[in-house]
Amino acid sequence: MSTDTPESRRKTQIDALLLKLPGVSARKINGLDAYFVSDKMFACISGHGVGLRVPAATATELQFSRHNVVPFQPGGMASSKEWIQIDRADAAEYEKDLELFRASIEFVKAARTR
């Protein structure tokens, strides 16, 4: 039985991008492959996209300015205004969002624990 599915290849490509960033770790949470910095989640894989935590104003701006950014709704559940989902058919293209991932990491590290 092979574990080389489109989903596993996608996760491998996203892992390769995000786990090379300083302080980033990965683990499963509520069935989602999630990425953490300072023990706080900043990103996760959901469906054909990656959920990403950013300031609410940035989330709104990105949803209006980019065709591949939508509100993050894991499993159809609404999430906070600080979460967006970036959809890319080819996971290798998340490299184009590297600065956004870095900004998310800094935002999450600076956020107060609620």
C-alpha cells in the first residue's frame, strides 16, 4: 500500500517550505496538519488550501485583492477575522507566498495569548 497520495505530496511540499523557517514546528490538531511558532498555530492545511493567521485588516485586504484568498472555514466552520485561506492548485506555488507566511509568523509571535 502506497502512502504517496496527492494529499501526502501536497503536505510534503508545504512541510518543505514552512519547516525550514526558524522556530516552525508541525503537528496534527483537530485532524488538520498545523504549523506552529512559539507554540501558537499560524497556518494549517485545509482542503486544497492553507489557512493562515494574519491581522484582520490584512485578511480583508487580501480577500478583496487576490482571487485565490478566501475566508478560512475548516470543515465548513467559520473562523475568526484573522484567518484566511490561500488556495493554490500546485502546492509548490506557495513559495510565492513566503513573505506572507513570514509576516504571519511575526504576527502570531507578537500576539498576546488569549
